[in-house]
Amino acid sequence: MTFATATRPDFAAEPESERRKARRRPIQMRDTGFDRVFMVGVYLLLTTFLLIVLVPLINIVASSFSSPAAVSGGRVFLRPVDFTFNGYRAVLSNSAILTGFGNSLFYVVVGTLISLALTVMIAYPLSRSDLVGRRALIGGVLFTMLFSGGLIPTYMVVRSLGMLDTRWAMTIPAALGAWQVLIAMTYFRSSIPGELYEAAQLDGASDLRFLWSVVLPLSKPLLAVIALMYGIGQWNQYFSALIYLRSEDLYPLQLVLRNILILNNNSGGMDLANQLQREQLADLMKFSLIVVSTVPVMLVYPFVARHFTKGVMIGSVKG
């Protein structure tokens, strides 16, 4: 008597290359009508947010290249009206603009380097589990995120240190950010394996040598993101300059732009025609000044943006 046996495919006889392709092949998910409606809603929402951001930006750029009369009359929307460079000529003809631009570059470069050094110096030790008193120190960092000394005590500290009306008043008091320290600390804990430190110890490397030769080269995305955060903060710094600085030669660009707008709006003692012309030029200069102050950040951001997601998400999710 013979029994019929069910045949089944011989997986062992399947070529290895075919099995690898099968493992790499993505799982095909069924596309339902609800999924399509959901994705349409997502794209509509993202398009709306894009227009909310993009339309005012285009309007500012178009207004900066339009005539003063067109800007004051509200005739500019997305295209320049009576194309002209009068706004940029009026802005760049003021020598204080170039001085403020150079001061802002100094504050951004020097302040960002100081902030990066301080952030790494405190974040890396806090990321080490063998640090004595680590929890108390982390608690102190978190405490500064919720409570601060206040404006008057901070001003008194800056004055007692002799930093009033100096460049250091713009770089030292706000050099360290608790949020950036926590991001860097979590990044070091999640992205720097402990085996690397053990291997470095076996090779006789000190902690400083390990930090300089291993940790920092592996943390370039994090450093780029933190540098971007500190750099934008330094570039937009306005209130600190208003409080700590008295010499106009030390004013950053943001404070210089404010003073120019105030002087252009202060048109007392003029006849009606000159006053109207000056007010129109002041309206045009507002848009030109916005473009001048934002172009440097917009030029730098694309070079750092590719590191932004990796640097922030690794440091904030895996920890």
C-alpha cells in the first residue's frame, strides 16, 4: 500500500541569494482608502504651514526691492513694485551698519566657541556613570532651567566682574545653556560606547585624550547642532546689548538696526514733504534691514541642517 505524501517546497534547496533578497524585500502594506485620505490631509496641512511661513518671507523680500511710495501705499505683495535698491543703499550707506555687522560676527564666533567648550566640559563628565555626585550635578543643571537669579542680580554680577561696556558682557553671561547641556549629555551617553573608553584606557589614553581624539570626532552632528543654536542666539542678541553696552562701537547689528529705525522715525522739525519722504524711506528700510539681518543665518543654516535631525534626535530619544 502506498500513501500519498503532500509535497512542500524545499527551502534548503533555495539559493542563498534568493533567501537574502526575500529578507531584504520590504513588507507590502495594503493601502486603504482611509490611508489615502489621511495622507491628503497631511499634505494639505504641511502646505498650509509652508504658505504661512513662505508668503510673509517673499513679501518682505519683494518690499525691500520696491519704491518707498509703493511700500507705504501697501501696493507690494509677492512682486517688487517700481524695482529699486534705495532701501539697501540707505542701509549700507550708514557706517554703523558695517561696524555692527562686524561686532555681531565677533560675538557669534567667539561666543559660540566659548559656549561649545563649556557645554562639552560639563556635559561629557555628566554622561559618565562613574562620576561622583552625578545625580546632584544634573539636578543643579535642571534647577537652572526653572529658576534664575533675575535681571537685577545678573546685572550686578556683570558689573562687579568689570564686564560692563565690554565685549565679554555679550559672550560670558549667557555662554552656557542648560538645554544644550542636557542634549549633549544624553548624546554622549547613547552614542559613545563604553567599550571605546575601556579600549582607550588599555592603550594608556587619559580622559582628556579620549575626549579630544574619540568623543569629539564622533560627535560632529551634535556639535554642529549646538553651534547652530548658540550662533543664532548670539546673532539675535539684542536685550543684553541694550543693558550692558554704552559704547556705540560695541553695538551688535540688531541694536544698530533698532537705533536707525528710531532715528528715521524721529522726523520732528521737518516740513510736510520731507517728513512724508522720510517716513516712506523708513518703511522701506524696515524691510531692507530685516533682509540684511537674516541673510547670514539663512546662508549658514543649509550647511548645518543635514546634521540637525541626527544630532537632536539621537541625543533626545535614545537617552
